[in-house]
Amino acid sequence: MVSVSANARIFILMGILGAFTTFSTFALENLQLLRSGETGMAILNIVLSNVIGLALVFLGYFLSRFIVQV
């Protein structure tokens, strides 16, 4: 049996598996929109989710630099 540290277990369970379930939910929601004929809403969901997500990453990055003053 392989021994895995507590930190590694947390990383695997919350980090990797959490990312898969989040992406799976995103994909399923868009698939359901497409299957119900709401192509415009699916495209809008995909574009806005990505654009807003990236914008928030940049905002967090610049805010952290401003707070820390590096």
C-alpha cells in the first residue's frame, strides 16, 4: 500500500477532483442549454464565464500586488 501525506490527499481530493467536478458542471449546463435549443444562451454562458473568470484572475493579481506593494 502506498502512503500518501495528508497534504497530498487534500490537494488531490479538493484541488484536482474539485476542478473536474466544477468543469463537469459547467460542461453539463452548456450541453443542456444546447440540447434544449438555447444555443445563444450556451454561447453567452461559455464566453462570459471565461471572460469574467479571466478578468477576476487579473483583478486578484493586481490587487494582491497593490496590497503587498511588490
